Amino acid sequence: MLIAEQLLLLALDPLSGDWLDRAAADPAVLTAALLLELATLGDLRLQAGQLQLQPGPPNYHLLIQDVRARLQQATPATLAQLLANRHITPTGLAGQLLRGLAARDVLHRDGKRRYRWFGEQRYPIRSMQARQDALRSIERALASNDSVGGIALLILLHAAALDTRLLPPDMATPLKQRLHGLVAEIEHGKLPPDRAQALRTMVAIGDALASQRRQ
């Protein structure tokens, strides 16, 4: 499951399908999620302050292939430029992801709209297993460096200021300390080069998102 999809599962009230925090659907946040996805795959690398797309085989996920094609026209570029560039990700990305999850029976598609005729669609969670898998990925990332996708989700939640909103206290409290420790490991050369490169890129994506959201 994509990091962006895991984020949306954490951001929805499981029973009502309402947003626990609508910031999870912000285009910049979802763009960062897709950039993080590519970084976990080794497809994006930070070099001299710019993100550069690396050559690689086609990805099984059509959305990732689409984003790769869009990035080929935009990279190399700074992270700030990519997060501000709305052409990197498809229009209406949150809705596209939610509909995709509903089509895979991860979400219910509630026919009742929140504000009569003009309200937005609700998506109660159908597969609590999928939501629990996202939380378990975070648990593993808090304990070790084995779950690169989980670390990417940690970075995304913290950068978007969603960690304390969407995670239980026993996860949200140690998250910031875990990220500080991760940065120290990268700086002190305690990780294999490829893993350090991927994590350095991911941390930079998180920093750029946090900076943009503070503006």
C-alpha cells in the first residue's frame, strides 16, 4: 500500500468516514508522500540540494509511473520547487486515492453526503486490518531501521504536524526523539551508504514540507 494511502487511512474516522484532520488531503502533503515513496524505492536522490530522478524499471503502481513521468520534466529541482509545483501530482489526488481504496474494498463508499447535495463523499473504513497494518508499520519504524516505508510515514506525519492528531500518545510521544536519533545515525555514518542516502533524501523531503507549512 502506498504511503499516501496509509496516511489517508489514519486520517479518517473509521466509523463515520469523516476527516480526523483534513490536512492529510492537502496537495503538498500528498505530493510529499509520493516523493517519499519514490525515495524509499531509490528512485529519487538528493544531490547538491536538488532532487534527481534515478533510472529504474517501471513500477507496478500506475500512479507512481505517472508521477515518475511528470518528474522527468521537472527534475533536477529543489524540494521547495517540487512541493509548490501542482503539476507533479494529478488534480484531485486525495479523491483518486480514496476511490481507489474503496474499489479495493479497503473503504466503504458512503452514499450520504455531509452537507446534503453539495457535501463531500464519506469513506468509512471497511478493512480495519489495513489501518492496523499502517500502525504496525509505524511501530516497527519506531523500534528499528528495517521498515523504510514506516520511517517515511513517520517523517510525513511529523512534517505535516499530524503525528499528535492521528497517532495514539504512545506512538506520538517518542516519534520526535526517534527522528532526531535517525538524523544522528545518518550524520555519524552508522548506516550502509544506500540506506543512508535514501533516509537523507526522506528527511530532506520532510524538512521541506514542514518549512512550507510554516509559511
